[in-house]
Amino acid sequence: MSRLTVYGDSISGNCLKVKWLLDHLGRPYRWIETGVLDGETRTPAFLALNPAGQVPLAVLEDGRPLAQSNAILLHLAEGSALIPAGAYDRAKMLEWMFWEQYSHEPYVAVARFQVRYLGRASADLEPRLIERAHAALRRLDEAATPGPFLVGDACTLADIALVAYSRVAPEGGLDLAPYAALRAWIGRVEAALAIRD
């Protein structure tokens, strides 16, 4: 049986959250740096593994491929404390993970990508993009106010999914200064996962 392999681009929060999870779990894996900006997700070899042409992509020990960051997180964390045991808390974790991909990542991550990697000035970004990014950050700030983590008193996959792009929001011109609870939550999640980069 071969080793778990992850194709990922280190500039991507979606990829890094898979890496952070594996490091946190102490699970061995092989990381293959796959540059999105270099077209490496569009090669015939990569598209044979993932026809969607996206990273992260996990190739499991038995050779089966699995795409989509949050699906990968759920599979790899099965049986760990990062997935709540109770049905309601588990559903709340999933609620946050679905929200992350629909209402957070499309705005916060896109603003970051356009500013940091495409060289656009934050003042030139679509106003609606910035408005929605701040709405997502405000929602997280409110959610971070009552407790240490998003679902209960322990770090879950919801925290991993949402910290990835929240922590680098300033790279997209999104000031975190107004969001004290969000900044404190980011620090707690980074500490829980030993994120240093």
C-alpha cells in the first residue's frame, strides 16, 4: 500500500487546511507542490486524476482520488476529536463548512488572490466583493465572541476550514482591526493547530 499523497499549492488556503490537518493528526503523507498559476492543474496527467483541474487533491493509500478541500478534511479526520461526537454539533460543524465555501471563500479568498497574486490595488476591486467579504468577516467576528471555537469548546474542522483565508484577509486589503473577536479566534486556532506560517 502506498502513502497518502496530496497535490496542493502552498499559496492556497484550501490546500493548506489539508496540510495543517494532516500535520495536526501526525499522519504521514507526501506533498506534491502543484502550481495553479503555472498551469500544473491543467496537465493531462493531473486532469486524469481530477477532471475538475483543482487542488487540493488527495490520492488515498489505495489509489482512490478525493477532491474538494472540505470533503478531504472530513474523510481524513474521521474518528478524530476534530469531528464532534454529537449529531447536532457535527451538523453545526458542517453548517460552518458549507457556509465557508459559499459565503466566505468566494469573497475573502478572491480579494486576496486578486491583490496578492494578480497585483490589483484593493481600491480597484469590485465593491460588492469587498462588501461581501466584510459581511463574512463580521459574521465570524460575531460567532467568535461567545466561545473559544465555532462549535463548542474544542477546535473542529469548522475552525480549520474558516481560519485558512480569514488569517490572510489583510493580504486582500481586508483590514481585521475592527474584528477583535475574530483576531482572537484566529490566534486560538493557530495555536491549536501549531500554525506558524
